[in-house]
Amino acid sequence: MEDHDARRSPVSGFITTHWSVVLQAGQGDSPQAAEALEELCRAYWYPLYACVRREGHAPDDACDLTQEFLAGLLEKKYLRLADPHRGRFRSFLLSSLKNFLVDEWRKEQAAKRGGAQRFLSLDARSAEERYTAEPAPTLAPDKVYERNWALTLLERVLNRLRSEFQTPGKPELFEALEAYLWGDDEAESYRQLAERLGMTEGAIKVAAFRFRARYRELLRAEVASTVADSAEVDEELRYLLQVVGS
């Protein structure tokens, strides 16, 4: 299955895209693997930035460090270290970043600032605004990384679900049903929502059921794209939800 097809219509089973494709390709020249790796880097660069900032680097330096690290990753500089038997992209990325901060930046990387090719366009301003709003200023760098990884993943899933509600009348329904995902105590009752949207209570209940089911489906697909084996999906999903809830 082509990667773009899998992203457009994910199913609840394991999808061999993204990180699994990158691992399978190894260090060979695979356009599909290169595209999958870039997609993952574009999606999950902010947790790296937040981790670097929490390590004590200033905003400009953190942006440059993150950019340099991702440039090396996209050039397959670190892929030889990836272990298919410990195949979470989240874990690989963090360990590679730590090695980079210790070994690479120590080698006068600051002198290269502005000279390296920019593979990804990072929104440094919004990243720093997001970082300054972090709720736990004493959280360790690793924990900051994991928390933001989980939040980024959940945000991507919600945005994908939102994109499926773009026909007339659907955006309002999406906003109403979103409250039912996590059991919002202040959510309208089905009856109240039905009256407001001009639907029957039964139709709202069916819509809410399908909404939650589709969210779970998209969530599993997103997690699957960051692990190398289908057996890891449930464990990774449980862990990330635990991180968010802690």
C-alpha cells in the first residue's frame, strides 16, 4: 500500500508506513522511506525543541540545534543506530538527540550556524511561545519530550478527524462531539445538543458513537506509524495516554 493512501484512509490494523518503512529500507536509497522519515520529522520536531530548551539552551540555540539534528537525521546520519527490535521512533529519536547534544554540538557546531542546508522549516516563534506555556517548569528534559510527543500525537489525530468534518454543517457537529471524547462533565446532554443542531437524540447518539470509534481508529493508525511492529501499538498507546494523564 502506498504511504499517502494509508494516511488518507487508515484502518485499525497495523499499517506498514512511516517508521517501519524507514527501518526496512535501512540506509538504502528509498524514496518512500525518505518521504516517510521527513513526514515523521515534520510532525514531531517540537518535542525535540522542548527537550533541548529544557536542557538549558537559549531559544535561538535550541532552534539551531534541533535543525542541525534533523538535518543529520534526514541525511541518514543516525539511522545505522536504529534497532528494529526496539523500534519506537519516539525512543530512537530521543536517544539520538542525546548523543547529538553530547558529541556533535561539542564540535563547534555553533560556527556552522546558517551554513547548513535547512531540510525543514521550523516555526521557532510559535515553538518558543508554546514552550513558555509549558505547565511543569521543573519537569526533566526526557519527561518534557515524552509529554509533548504524546500531546503532538493526540493533536495530529484530532486534526485529521477535524478534516473529515469540512462539509457544510459538519464543523459545528465536530466541535460539539469533541467534548464527548474525554467525558467532559460540562458537555451538553444528547437531548440539548440534538435540539441545538436540529437532529434527533438518537441520531446524535449514533454520531457520537461513530465519532469516538473513528478517533480510536485514527489514533491507532498514528501510533502504528511510529513503531516498527504491530505488537507494539497497544503498549505504546497505553504508555502515551499514561504520560498525558500523569
